[in-house]
Amino acid sequence: MTNPHRISVGPAGEHIALARWGETNSGKPPALLLHGTGFVAEVWGEVASELSSRYTVYALDRRGHGDSHKPASDRYHFQDFAEDLCHVIEALDLSDIFGIGHSAGAVKVPLIYASPLTLC
């Protein structure tokens, strides 16, 4: 299994930590993996290693998880998580993303496209 490279997006105190498998300038399309509650990015390790032959793979530590920021207890709504995801997509300049989510992580993918605020 390939070891990921750890990166962070956003300002201190609001940052989202990620694991990346593959190189950003590889020409491969991005895949974005979102874990469920109580997990961290590396839960996707085996899947990400397999996908990295065809994609540059990013897996987030959702807010409150792993190395990502831990905001106040009233900032853990699905919309907050979706906004984090949009910030990551914008900061990394990702497009044409292959998205996979597990459990609560799966909710974020459609939220960013269905939002009346047009988050991303």
C-alpha cells in the first residue's frame, strides 16, 4: 500500500487536513474521498492506493476529525461540512472530480451541488 502525503488547506484554526496519494501535476483526474463520523482520511488507504493508478486521490479529515480544526460544538452541521469541502476544492483548484463518500461523508457530495447557495 502506498503511503499518502499529508497536506492542509485553509488558515490556521480553520484548516482542513488531507491525505494525498499521487502527484498534483500527474495529469490524472482528481478523486475525493470523504470518511464517515469517527474516522480519518487514512481509513481510505487501500481504496486510495488502488485508485491512485488512475487518479490523484485526496481524502479529507473532516472538521473535528484527525488533524483538521476542531470548531465550537455548534459548527458541525452538514452545511458546515459541505462548505469545508468547497473550500478544499477551490483551494486545490480541482475540477471534474470523482467523489466517493462513506456514511456521513457521502452526504457532502450531493450537498455541494444541491445547495441554493451554490457553495462551490
